[in-house]
Amino acid sequence: MNYYLGTFLSDSSTTFSIICSPTTDYRAGTGVDIHLCLHNICEQIEAIIDSKNAKSSILTLEGNQLRHGAAPKLPPEYCQAIDGVTIGDNVGSCGTAVYTEQQVIVSNIATSPLWANYKTIALAHGLQACWSTPIFSSDNKVLGSFAVYYTHPNAPTALDLKLIERFTHLSGLAIEKARSVAREKALSLELQRSNDKLKAFIEVIPDLGIIFDEQARYIESYGASNELQCNSLSNEQRISSLPLGDPNKVISIITKTLKTEQVQLYEYELNCMGNRHIFEARTSIINNYLLDEPNKKHVLWMIRDITERKLAEEQVKELVFYDPLTTLPNRRMLTDTLELMISESKKQLSFGTLLFLDLNDFKRINDSLGHVIGDEVLLEVAMRLKTVIKNAGIIARIGGDEFVILPKHLSSNKNNAQSQAIVCANQILDCFKNPFKINNCSYKITVSIGISFIEGPDTTSNDVLKRADTAMYSAKKFGGHRFAFYDPALQHELDLRLQLESDIITAIKEKQFAAYFQPQLDCQGNIIAAEALIRWIHPIKGIISPYYFIPVAEQSGLIDQLQSSVLFDACMLIKTLEQTQQLHDSFCVAINISACQFITHSLYNNIVSIVDAFGISPTRFKLEITESILLDDMAENIAQMQQLKAKGFRFSIDDFGTGYSSLAYIHTYPVDELKIDKSFIDKIHEGNRGSAIVSTIISLAHNLGFNVIAEGVETAEQAKTLAQLNITGMQGYYMAYPMPAAEFISWLKQQLNS
């Protein structure tokens, strides 16, 4: 490199050189590696200072982090250690200088508060002073820092500062120029990519674009069209000779486009290569199309062959009333036909029927064997139903595995209509007797049928379908593969369920739900825990059993609010007992968790927010789950359990032994305790077999490191046997009934004093 050096005298008459290098500015803009350019800048200032104790460094700012730019004489280990440091107050000289946008002079790193968190590494590499100056761009934005280190405590002279100022400015020019070049390259590359995309798009686009002048004369065309050959047309070609339909219509559209300067649409048909084609034209104004005639307007006429789209639209219109898989009428067509039949029934004072079919366990086949096999089954069902019904009625598929049969004929009396429906239902059941053979495999499919009547002056299509649906579920309830007529009593049961749901919502608002607490005792009679059990304290009906309202709460999505109420009461109890010092360290409250709460993925937040609000340790709670939770979506549910367990909560498997869990693999789940179901405790004295099951569960559970709680203990004999089997704890009416919080506190006080 050629450098031109100017000589200045310092106040101590020391001569030094500062760089004034136009060639360096040139190098910064030629695409040379910016790190190499910055490296040369550092070498130049170090050569001018001419001291082996001076070491320069350039750091570039990326986001809020400083990244290594150049440092020829600094130890690589030190450069690596500070690479990526986040700027801020008291972040050494460079981090602070960039953060405050002011020069920072530290003459002694060992004593400077700015280096409190970084002096160890600096001193370890022999660095004892650091003068750092922020590097600014031409628009006064911080680009990085320029620093000079010394291996001994040192402060800069005025000439040092002048030299640093010049080299900081030079560094800024280099960084800014390099980034500008990088931006230009990126923009150039992006422009090239855009041009390539546009070129590829034009090459493959099926549309044809034709340019017309203000006199509706053909200028040129773009794109390709097998149907419309315009490539050989001359500039003198007029509308009448172009394959664009009615010339007068085309001219009027071009004229309107020029006048309104708005897009115009035009559809027309042509006979192309012996076939009927439908085209869609769109027009738009183009200004400055010709360089030699910039003031003239032109019109772009874009042509697209929409023949296939039009055919598809016609097919869609046909499919509006038909199921695409089975080609049977769909719900819309069924509803329209049903409404006509209801209207006819009202006029004639006659009766009709509707049969609602649902395939039993079809979801199992669809999920386990795949939708392809499922679709094959549905097609076979449709074919069998067509064989049975023939022309006697409409067969519709209204969704999933649901089919509806609507017999055509109305009867003058209800008994005849009922008899005809029974015959039809039996024929349908018979056609399902033979297995379905799909891909050389046989599948046994059964069906449940619900039948409702078309009768009465106020009947609607929705009423008929709803009643048949209700009857179908009644058939399923009694085992499936049978038919059932609509029973108003069954509908009444559904109405009661909806009313119960409404009552639960009201009860939540009026705080009618409360937690009752049932103690859990060890074999010596010491209390070790309590289970929180929800009770509905109805102002009129009294205490309502959870077996009555919990299923409805789960199905209606209200279970989270009920559990929050129980958890709140449990936290209040624990807080009271902690304040009165009636709790030992291991005491906890068991809270029941519903399987449906895992599905919403809000379990963690719901529980933790309440417990944290009371300032209670999660170790005070064990969450009781059923075995089914471990089998449904196992990986996701276990992940949620592990998240809660990491917080401190414990897990207990409730009603153990009634599901499908096996002690051989249950140790893989994040649980701490098993609760033996009451059904096993009831049979503990019914011969050797009864006690053997309980004994085996207890023994294996202990070997796996689980606690074991027996629930439903109701006699002294049961408690004695369980104690002999080394049970961890017992719960049941023999020890204590579930109690409100105040009564539980009194009971606990008596236990502790006895």
C-alpha cells in the first residue's frame, strides 16, 4: 500500500504521523473484506503510535451487540471473549462508549467501575488502560467503537486524542462504505431475482396479452395461447380479423376503457380447433407504452381461457345437492325434499317417517385403518342402502358416517307409517349382517337407526331431524344395531341436561359450590393428607352429589371453573392451618383433575395462578388423575404433568385398577402415588383372591417407590388388614366423612389434641 503521511508536532515536541490515505477510502469501497480493511487501519495507528504497549481494536455494532472487527495485536482469546458483548452502562470502555455515544477514557482498568464485570479477563491478558471512541456514520448513527489499549495504566495526550479522532472517522468511512456496497449488492441480487421470476412467469403464463392503440389497431402481443394464434399478426391488423368475438363489442370495450380508465371484463365464446372455448378478457390502460409517442394511450387486452373453470362451476352447481364421495343427496337436498314432504303432509293430514342412521364404531375404523379404508366402507354402505331402498325413498349422506332415509310415500294413518318404517329399518339392519370386504379384509359394521314421524301442523324439518337423531342415540344406548322410535321422554332427558347446565352456570355465579375435605390417615391414625371433594350447596335442593353434575360440567366446558372453586377453598384451608400452626411439613391436599382439562392445555396456568396468588408451595398439593388420562394422547399429557411436577406438584392415580394401566410400565409416568379403588377394598375379605390383589398392588407399588392410599375404607376389619399389608394411608367413612372446611379444622384440632 502507498500511504501519504503528514507530520505534526506534539506539545512535547514528539513527532508522529497520522494517516491521510485516499487509497484506504478506495479500498473500503472495492468489495475488499471489511475485516482486512479495518485490520490495516489498526496496523497504521499502531505504527504511528510506535509503542509495543499500544494495541488498537475496532468493534462493529450489530443490533445491541458489539462484534469483532479487527485487533491485530490483541490476544485472540480476549477478542473471542468480548465478541458479542451487549452494550450498556458499565460494560467496559467500548460497551459504555457505544451505549452513551460518548468517548470513554479509562486510564486504569483495575480501578475503573466501568470495568467491574470485565476487568478480570482484561487484566489476565495484560490490558490495563482502554480509550474507546464511538464510530459514527455520516448521518450520525453509531456504527461501533474504536479503541486503543495499553499494557500499563496510561492517559491520552491531546495529540493522542487527535490521532484517535482521525482514525475513528476513517473507520466510520470504511464501515459505512462496506455496508453501502453490501446493500447495493443485495439490492442488485434482489432485482436480478425479481427479473428472473418475472421472466419465468411470462414464459409459463397461459394468458395472452394484446396491445391496442387508441384507434383499436393491433400493436403486439405477449404470452402464449394454443387456441389464439396471434404471433403472426401484423401491426395493421384490425379488430375484425382478430379471434376476439364480436368486433363491434370489442371496439366498444376498448373505447370504454380509454374513456373511463377502468378495468373492463368481457366473456365470449369461440370455436377453436373444433372445440367450444370460453374466454375472459380484461382490459387496462397503459400510459407511455411507446418511447417515441409517450403521450398516446394504449389498451392491454388480457385473454384467459376459462373453459375448464366454467365446466367446473357447472359441476359445482350439480354437486351443491350431492355428496361428492357417495354421490348421494346431501343435507341441503334432503332438507329441501323434507320440507316439501312436510308441506304435503299438512295438506293431506297424512303421516310420514324419517330414518336417521349412524354407523357404530366407524371412528375406530377410520382412525386405525385410515381415511382411504373409511371412504371405501362409506361407499359400500351407500351401495347396500341403494339396494334396499331402490326407488322407494331418498337416501342422503348428511355428514361423516350419518345417513338419512326419507321414504317417499305418505300414509293416511300413523300405524301404517310406523309399520312401513319398521319394515324398512329391518331391511337396513339385514343388509349389514354380512361383513364388509375391503382390500381382501373383512370388517363387521353395524348401524343404529332412529325413527321420527312427520306429523302435526307445527312440525319443521329441523324438528324431524332432531327427533330422529335423538332416537338414534337411544338405539345406541341400548347396544346399537337396532332401531328406536323417537321417545318424548328421551327428549325430556336432554332438555333436563340443558337446564342443569344452565343451573350450574347460575350456581357458579352465586358461589353455591364448595369444597368438602376428607382426611387421609396413616396406619397409626396420623393425618397425612386430605382430599378436596366438590359439593353443590343448592339453596332449595340442599347438597347435590357430584355424580349428578360433574359429567355435565365436563361436557359443557364448565369443569375448569368448578375446579378453580375447589382449589380456592383448598388454598384457604391450607393458609388457615399454616397460620394456626396445625400442619406438619408433609401434609397436602388432593385435588381431582378431569381428563378434559388436559385437552385445553390451560391446566398449568389455571392451577399455578391460584396457588401463586395465595403464596402457597405447590408441594402442598397432589393432583389426582384417572388412568384414562395416561392412555389418551399420552405424550402430550405426560408433558403437561412433567411441567406441573417441575413446579412442585405431586400426582396420584385415582381409582387405580379399574382402568388399563399396568404396574409393569406405570413407573414411566411422573406419578407419586396410587389410590386403590374402593371396589377392591370392598372385596378384601372375600377369600384369598380379594386380599391377594390388594397385597400385590401395595407390594409392587412400594417396590417402584410409590405411596399407596386405599379409598373407601368403611370397617375396622378393612383398616386392620390394610395396615398389616403396609398401606401408606387410608381414606373412607371409617376414618371420617367429607367435611366443610370449618368442621375439618375442628376435627383436625381434636385429632391433634387426642
